[in-house]
Amino acid sequence: MPFFDFEIGSNQIADKAPMTKILVIDDDARDRSLVAYVLEEKGYEVILADSGETGLMTCHQRTPDAVVLDLKMPGMDGRDILRQLRILHPSLPVVVFSGLKTDEIEQEMLNQGATACIQKAFSLDQLGLALQEVLPSPTQADS
């Protein structure tokens, strides 16, 4: 069954089970909201940050299980954030997405420690598969 194959409102999460936390860092409010909506419907706890600086601070305070990171943002961009995340949280899964994804950018992000790199015009299945490879199910996080 595909990762995002679900019916809205049919959330089947066990009571009081710890939720896997995903931090979404993206300066585009529309993209941030879409990713959050889909992940929340699938049972993940979603934490949002609208800038790299806010994302790093939030990551330090809330300790997510994974990060979904936009590559191109004003100020601290995805490359800078990824470098900092690798220093502070070397094993934290980071999925980078970009509207400018090329083979060179993808290889650069993977070399810098990204878990996956996907096109920003990604299908929700691509995002789901990238997260599914590195995370337990939404309710099996280590609290």
C-alpha cells in the first residue's frame, strides 16, 4: 500500500502512542502547509519552521525524528542548514527538496549528508517513500 494512500479522517493511531516528529523547514507557506497537512493526516506530528534560523532553533528545542528541508531560502539556505544539522545531529534523517534539483545538486546534498533529495514539484508518494525508508511508523518513535 502506498505511503500516502489514505482516506481523510480515517486516522487509525493507537491512543497515547508516541508520534514520530517531522520538522518541515520551508520559507514558502503554501508548500509548508501542504506537506504538514499530508504528514499530519498520515499520523505524524509536524513541526513547522519558516526559515533556516528558526528551523535550527526548533530542531534544538524539539528534537525531531526527521527534517524535510527546502534547499533555496533567503538568509540561511538549505545547504547551510544541512551543514549545521550534520554537526549538531549527525544521524538525523534529512530529506532535501528543491525546485532546482539537478543530478549535480542531488549528489552535492547526498555528499553533505542528506538522506534523500527530491524535486520540489514532488509527488506526495516520493516524500512518503523517502521518509518511510528512514523512519519507523508514525506511532513508533522513541520518545
